[in-house]
Amino acid sequence: MADHVVQCGACRVDVLVVRDGDGLAARCPACARTAPKEEAIKAARGYLIDVVMRDLDENLREIVRASPIVGYQPAARYDWVVKGVGDRG
């Protein structure tokens, strides 16, 4: 994820990393949505996997879903996404 920028899923604005107590948080400068940094990265990674899986056949999708190494966790909606991934506009 170091080569990608995490964005707010609703606003599609690059998030800021800010101090939050003893840790770091991702914060959208437009809507002020916040989440722990690692949670935002994990959600953005899930979004990236969903986009990639669009082009896979069902057998490969099942392998990805079942793989503990990938750590795939689908979501109905993504609060955090990877910049430039999945844009179809």
C-alpha cells in the first residue's frame, strides 16, 4: 500500500494521516470521516481485491476468498479506497 494513496470512499479525496491519541488515524479533509490508519488501509486493500476479482473466473474468486494469506474481507460499501483503482468514469 506504500505505493498507493488511500482515499475516502464517499468523497474520493486523499486522506490525511493525523495523530489520534497514542496512534495514527486516517481522516478525510472533506467530510471529516476518521478511522485508525491500519483499519483504513485494510479496507482500501479489500476494495482493491474486489476490483481485481471482477476479472477473475468464479474458481479463482473462491481461492482468493478462502485464502488466509490474502485476508480478504468483503464489504457492502467501502469507506476507504485506493486512489485511481476501480474508477470507471
